[in-house]
Amino acid sequence: MRSRSRVSAVCAALVFVFAGDVPDARAEEPSSPPAGDAAEPETKTEPEAKKKVGVEEIIVTATKREVSIQDVPIAMSAFTGSDLEQRGVTELTSLQQISPSLAVYGSNSTTNGGTLRIRGVGTTGNNPGLEGAVGSFIDGVYRSRSGLMFGELVDIERIEVLRGPQGTLFGKNTTAGAVHVITKRPEFEWHGGGEFKVGNFDQTSGNASITGPLVDEKLAFRLSSFWTHRDGYYSDINSGDLFEERDRKGVKGQLLFNVTDSFDFRLIGDWTERKESCCPATYRFLGPTAPAVAALGGTQAVGFGSDSSKVRVGTNPDPYENVSDWGLSGEANWELGIGKLTSITAWRDNRVYRGQDIDFSSADIVRPQGNNQTFENFSEEVRLVGSSGSLDWLLGLYGYTERIRQDEDIRFGTQAEPYIDLVTGGAFSASSFPAGDGVGSDFRQNTSGWSVFTHNTFHITDPLSFTAGIRWSDENKRGKMTNNGAPTNQIVNDADFCDDSPRFVSLQRSFCDNASAEASRREREWTGTFSFGYAFTDDLNSYIGYSRGYKAGGFNLDRQSNELLLSPPNPPGTLKGVFEFDPEFVDQYEVGMKSRFLDDRVTLNLAAFYSKYKGFQLNTFTGLGFFISNVPDMVSQGVEFESAVVLIEGVYLTFGGTYAVARYGKGSDWDRAFTDPHTGALPPPTRDVQGKIITQAPRFQGSGSLNVEQPIPGTSWTWLMNSNVSYRSKHSTGSDLHPLKAERAYWLLNGQLGIRSPDQRWSLVLWGENLTNKRYATIIADTPFQTGSFSAFMGTPRLYGLTARYAY
């Protein structure tokens, strides 16, 4: 889409510009003095007598109780809303720049291709049949695909990043970790704010929020909204059109009912819409079929031209992605005599309509007619939390349903026949690929499941505690795939096309061998955690523990599953077997330490971990689609640290890093699991990845930031500064670990500089992301239909602008 004016939107936004939250002070008020010393503080004039400078204490609910993050016996990070604002984190994809073990990225679809990885482990690729290894939650409600929570962060109370399997309290498919976004609740005092932002790439955006009472002490509300526009940074080399732009808007409303002193109810409704041209790819390497594309006039843009801010691409047709997402949830809390009863009921509906030039060139070889996806989810969770003497106990019940629908239609373009003729030297009957022919695929999956869980901590002595949690899960899935209307669990071959010889296999498998499969599966599994915690002092805690996680199996909801059905021809009755994939399990052992020292000016948290995966779900892009295999074994092991240091009041450092080696296994287990009974060989990419570091798993990644808020000499105003740097070492970006899919190590630098008014209400901030304009690929993949060529989805280029905020 071409750059377009947003003058009317800017003018409208200026009318109601409000600002975000005032950043948390990095100082703690002193505790009240003893009665006998009450008058003494009044005689002191030193600043230290008024404030105790220290690292901010963050209260988290990872264990479904309100506890200081320094006292939780698991490896996790937490970021308050004001901290995110101060560091310039405005959307989930930016969170990886300050969370040293987290990776967030997308591919050819923001919604379905969005991926979260922790300690190098996650679920890769655009395949709706796969749930994420890193669980995604907003206000306690599970999002079944990571990309469904990608978007702007508005009105955030905090974000918790839990590392390692969370098989008890976050028991829905969390083999690698969980990301929980908690938004602000309605309040019984009037508050509000918002911001307005302008930047390069014609960026304009804004958000606003307001909260207050409707009935004193009984009913309060909170309303927040946002909109954003930004032109794209992918430029079509022929037309100059821009892609990967942002056009988003959303609203969220909440009501808080204080029914009685012991019972409250929170109702949340939200709606988001995105209409964007996501997501083209540029060529990274050109292979032997490149001359054939060029001969047809298909422009192949590699990297960047004279304008280093734009990524050059060639498209035909233009990409698009329209998303509508909405949901309702209700959270009830009831203080009973024996404990606190919590119920969270939720419904989510997500619809995606997208299309993309899947040959990644301006030649008209193949084109999609559209891809429509629907995710409908219902969940109910009930928890009872209480304490009895030395025992803190929790009992819970969880139920969940999901419906997935996907329809996609891909057709040969007007240049498919001459392209096939060129790359085969006329040896293949190119007339088998007439324009308009192709494949229409239909996918369905229904899921229902329930689980019961308990999580308990026994305080053996004051310093020593033992925690045990266990969860029983029962899940049912039914999946169906149909290509070109083939009867269920049958193959229909087109004799004029599929039986032509020699076969042009890379094109035929998904376009002519029509098949349908339908199957159902049921899984019942135990997961849980056991750990000991020991507090050496009030400021030094340690823990050692074991956790088991589980991620359900399912069905490959991708047209490439058609190839698996037919390569080689399977015996009758095995169609549904190759359509399925099995569950993923992980056993993790971890030891850690959490500390505060130097009068709370420094925190230092350390952890060492060993995670062994069985049946790791590997999703591989072949250039035509995705197929899923269960890797027999994979191990992720390493160490990590996080620290915060308050230098003086208003000046503090944060830094952390993770060294992790996530490596596939090798040996006889692989041979037994993957040997093809028809050929006696291991299929690619399985035979190529044994013993190697897995995809998207840098050995080291880390981040650090310097935050400053100081008075401006001679005035009552303050100046603000934040500088944040993040690093990822060399890593592969493709599931088959092809050498040309490796990305070099890189650094990213972000920064903010601003001023704030004396009453803390107004602020004006200059900001920049990727200030060095580092060009890096998030994913490098086989270019469809072009053997030996590789295309890349690129990271965001340099962004900069100005933000005005107001809060009251």
C-alpha cells in the first residue's frame, strides 16, 4: 500500500491526548519508626532520612498468590507497566529487548506465524495445528496461539515471563515457559491518561484510558483504547508500493463490582482490528532457478537499494492480512472461611483473512486466492486457595474447548507453464500447469479437555519449605483435512496430471495428489513440579526443583500433510496416521538463587537448568508448506542471570543474560523413530539435524539498560533518559538447519530522552528503536518453487519519533 496522509487522524487524536502512567520511583518510603522515636525524623534534613533508595519490589501472582518476585522459587522476570513505558516497550515483540531469555518474532503471518521462545525453545512456523511451547495468557485467560496476543501494550499493570515448563498452574501446553500479561483493574478514584506519538515511516498513534467510580465503593469502570498507523518498510521494486505497514485499533472495557465485602466480580470485554499488508519476504540468496524467474520478467530484489531504510521485494499479487479479535471474560473472587475461591470464565473469537505472493517474486508463477482462519475458544478455571498452619494449599479445575477452521485456495499463475518449461529444459509437460488450476484445502479441528490440579507449599521450618504440585489432563481432538474435495481417508489421482512422467515432484505433491484424512485422538497425562526452597537470610533465597511439562499432540493443518500421505504411497488404512503428530514432553531440573544486598540497592538472581525433551514437535517449511515430526530427544541446558543496581536515587542499571545449548539428540532412537518403512531411509530434514543446535536457539542472548531521571538544574522539571542494548549470538533460523539459513550475531540499541513536568503529569520524550539500523533476518526459508533460492523475513529497521504523554 502506498504512503498516505494521516492529517485528519492526527487532528482528531490531538483533541483527546492523554498519557500513560508515571514511571515508578526507584525509591522506597521508610517504614514507620517506633513510637519512642517518632519525633526524631522531623529534625533531620538529609535526603536519606526521607527516602530509602533501593530496587523496586515487584509483587507477582505466578503461584496464584501475591508474592514478591524475590520469594518465588522459580526462574522468572517481571516488568511493571511504568517500567515498560520507561524502556520504550510498546508491544509484545519489543519485550525480547529487555527480557534476556525471551525471543519474539513472526514470519508470513503476524497472527498465526507469531512465535515465543524461552531459553532457545519454542514452536516454530505458521501451522494452526500446533500450539505454542510457550504458553500465552492475558488476565489469566489462555491464548491458544502465541500470535493471538501480539499487539500494542496498553494499560498494563505488569508482564510476567516464567521460564521452563509450567505444568501445574499454567498447565495448558507450557513445555518451555509462559508469558502472562496482566492489565490494570478498575479503580474507585478518578484517573486517566494517554499519549500521542509521531515518527518516521509516517507513524501516528495514540492511546487513552480512564477509570473511576460509577457507584461509590460498589461499581467502578475502566475504559482504554488505542489506534496506530505506520507505513511499511518493504518496498516493491517495480511499483514502489510499501508493505508491512501498521493499521490497528482496539478498545477494552472493564467493570468491577464489589458485591459484598467478601465477593467481587470483574467483567472484561475487548475488541481489536488489524488491516495490514503482512508479510512479504526479500531474497537472501539466489539459486539455479533464478534465471528462469528473471527471464519471465520476475524481479528478484536482494536486500537493500540506495535507501537503507527500505527492504526491496517483488510481489504479485500484494500481500494482506485482516484480523478481527474479540473476547469476554468474567473473574469472580469470593473470600470464604477456608480460603479464596476464584473463577475465570472466558470466550475468545479470532478471525484472520490473509493472502500473500507465495513465490516471493513478481513473476506470476503461483498465487493464493485467500486463506481464512477462525479460532473460537471457551475456558473455565476454578481455584480455591488457602492456608492451614504451615501449609499453603491450592486446588483447581480447568475446562477448555476450541474450534479451528481454515480454508485456503492456491492456483497456478499465468507464468507457471513457461516457468516449468524453462527450469526443466522442456523435459516436462508444462501444459499440466494451466493458469487457474491448483488446490483448494479445507481443515477442521475440534478440541475439548479438562484438568484437575493442586499446588501446595509446606513450610517445614522458617527457612526451609517444600513445594509439590501435580496436574491431571484429559484432552480430546478431532481433525479433518480435505484437498480438492477428495472423499474422507481416500486418495484421488488425476491421471492426466499426477501420473505424468517424469514427475516434477516439488510442484505436484501439493497440487495434484488429492487426498482426505479424518482422525481423532485422546490423551491423558500427568504433569507437575517438586522443589525445596531455603532462605539463608531475609535477602538470600535458594531453590532446587524438578518440573514435568506436556504439550498435546494433534493434526497437521497444512496442505503439506497431503505430501506425507502420498510419499511414498502408504498402505491402506494409514492415511490418518501420517496426518497426526504425537505429544511433546519435557523433564527439567533447576537450581537457583535470588538475592538482595547492599541495603536493597542490588538484586542478583541466578539459575542453572537441564531440560530433556521427548517427542519435540518439529515444524519444517519445505518451500510448499509445513510438515510436523516428533523428534525423539532434544536437550536444553545452561545458566542465566538477572540483576538490577541502583547507583543513586533516580539512576539504575538492569542487565541479564542466558547461556543455553539446545541440541537435538542422535543415535538409534532417531533411526527407529524416523526410518521410512518403504525406503529404509531417514526423511529430510530429520537426517540432517541430529546432534545439532536447534533452530532459533542462540548460545547466548542478553540485554542491559541504563535508566536516569534527574532534576534539571535551575528548574523544577526533570529530565529522563533510557538506553537499552540487546544481543543475540549466531543462530540458525530454519528448522532444517541449512547453512544458508544462519544469521550472524547482532546487537540492537534503543533509547529515549525526555522531560517531565513538576507535577509529574506531562512528559515529552524523543525515542528511537534499532538506532544503528541493524539489518537482520528473523527467519530465512526456502523460496517456494525456486530450488536453491532462499528468502528472508527481516527485522524492523530504525524507528524514531516523539511522544507526548499526560496523566492525572
